[in-house]
Amino acid sequence: MDLGSNGTLKSLFVPGGILLLAAVVLLSGGFLSLSAPAVDFYYYAVFAAGILLAWRFHSSRVLFALVILLLAHRAIDFFSAGRVASLGPGRIAFETIAFLLPFNFIVLSLARERGLGIPAITPRLVMVFLESVLVAILCRPGAAASPAFLRVAFLNRSVFHWTKIPQLALLAFAGAFAVLLVRLLLYRKPLESGLLWSLAATFLGLQENAVGRIAIAYWATAGLLLVASIVENSYVLAYHDELTSLPARRAFNEALLRLEAPYSIAIVDIDHFKRFNDTYGHDTGDQVLSMVAARLAQVSAGGQAFRVGGEEFSILFAGKAMKDVVPHLDALRILIEESRFRVRGTPERRSAPRGAGRRMEDKRSPAPRKLNQPRSLPAESSFSGLSVTVSIGIAEPGPKARDVEQVIQAADKALYRAKKAGRNRVETASEPRSRSPRLKRNIA
């Protein structure tokens, strides 16, 4: 995990962090004169549009996050009668919901996206129902204070004079922020970012006592951040390959339109990938693609890698001549070759019966098969010491290749020469290169 990389920083702050910062500046800096009708319109428009979009895109996690936020805020507003309450049902609702909300966000973050089918949404509906019943019971008429454990003080109360949120709820928020941040850094998914920044906006809304125009605007912003995560996730699905997370062909085609000489284009192909698939299965083939893509994403010299289809990748070097990037591609080729790959055979997704892997776990794993043996995958086995190799062809604009399509064709021809010359090598479009790299045993 490279915390300083552009990709990590972008996934962390775009668009959630930027939107929340803008909201804080506008709401706390006095740059906007908010009228009650304008805030109400913002509030209801965000939640209505968000719930509709989440339903349309079958995003159950965002849908339930929006519903939970809406129900939580309406409960506080109802039991406090729209005023800041220091005692009674209003205060009880505030303390209870401030404690429950972070746990709901943790559950939604850890939950798998399973769509909006009845079996998938039933547990979440039950969770929301039980929490609603709990709040209603605690906030019954005549209740003066919430349960003692919600008001427990771990530290001197004077340390927390800046907030009305109970210390236990603050601890829950801290834990939720930690879980959501770790998941965002690990997976860099838009929905994880949306949950993190939405929880931050909710915290600011509670800091404003959860009622009033500023607080309502923060709650609406929490919903807006979830809506933005749906839009960002749709963009990622459209422009990025789901398996490898690299930019996909659509992004590659758009990047080609922005290219101006000088530039270089490299075509990368995994050697004997079909034989690998036939021997170890498509699930293992997916593992190979992911491993190679992760190495290609580390290419130096300002290159940007794309998965353009199957086992073929492309790397664009804007502003770089071919002779300048060949050493970097050779280093990339060696890095992939030296990355030892551990194959964990599993039953084929498309052919194995449900539960086959689990039923066969206790059976003894057979010995690994050689590449020239018929394909027969064990339920669970380990192969160590294998490596995957790639062949690379590279080209740049020149007298015989003036436009981008011709440069790609030249790179394809160079790739073909690399394959014909023995694979696991880099070839340029100008002339064949002498074979100098040291070879290791490889899977191809």
C-alpha cells in the first residue's frame, strides 16, 4: 500500500474529501445565507435522488446508508421537536443515535454488495427495524435520561467541553473512522470513500446539535457524498477493468486522442497464457492477470498501463521517445519474470458444483501436473517456484508510422517479433534487439 501515490490520494480525497471541504467552508465560513426553504429543498432533493439512484444501480449498501441517515435525523428532529434538547426524549434520541450510527456504517462497509433481492435486504431491514424499536422504547414519553452506559465518561468531562456528543459515541465514531479508512486504503473503492466522508459529514451535523439549518445542511451533505460515490463508482466501472483495476479499453481510446508527439506505445502480452488457462483453469488465470497488472501499474518513466483485452495490455508514454523507455520496459519485464507465483488450484467457477471446494477440502491434494499433461484441477493444491513472463513490443511516431493507429500496428509487429524470437523479451519497431536478459524457469 503506497500511501503517497497519486492513486491512493485520489481515491481518498476525490470526490468525497473535496465536497465535504467545500461544504465546511461554505457553511462555517458564512459565505452562504441559508434560508430554511432552501435548506429543506437541498435536504429532501438529495435523499430522494440518492435513494432513487441507489435503487436504480442496485447499490444496497448506499441505499441503506441513505435510509439510516434519513431515519436517524428524522428521529432526532421528532423527539426534540426541532429544538436543541438537553434532557428528555430529544436528548435520549441524540445520544442513542450518535452511538448507533457509526456501527451501522461499519456493518455496511463490511457487508458484501448483493443487490436488492429479498434474501439480501432482509437482514438489513431487520437491523433497521430493531434499532428503530430501540430508539422508540428509550424515547418513550416521560423518559428523562438515556441508559447510563451511553453517558459513561472515560476521561475528564472538561476535556470534551467542545462537543455535546457523549464520550462513548465519540469512541464509536473513532473506531468507525479507523475501519472505514483502512478499508478505503486497502481497496480504494468509491463506495468506501463515500461511507467514510458521509460519516464525517454526519459527525459535523451532530456537532451542530443535529437540528437547525446548519445541521440539516450537513446531514444533506452526508447524503450527497453517498450519491457522489454512486456516480464515481459508475465511472470506475465504465473506465476501469473490474478484475485488474487498470484503466480499460475505453480509457485507452480516450487517452490516445490526447497524445501528441513525442510519445511511445508499448504492447504487452502474457506468454502462453492460453496454455496456462488450459492447465490450471480460468480462476488461476485471473490470478495471473491480476499479478501482471499490479506489476505493470508500477512501470516507471511516466508510463500508464491499460488492459485492452484478454491477456493483452498497453502502456502509453506521453512525451517520451522510444529509446528512453526501453530500459524501463526491460526492467518491468524482469520484475514480472522474477515475481514468483504461487498457484492455489480451486474448482473451476463455471464447471464446479456449488460447495465442491468445501466438500473436497479434506481430501489429500494430488501432486502438481506438468504443462503437457491433461488438465485436471485438484480441489486445493500449491505450486511454488513458478513465474510468468511477458513479451513487449514498442513503437513511436516516425516516417512509416505517423498517426496513432499506425504506431499501434508497429508496436504489434514488434510484439510479434518478440514472440517469434523466443518470448520474454522487449522488441522495438525500429530494429530487432539482441537477446541479453538472463532467463529463468517460467510458466510459459
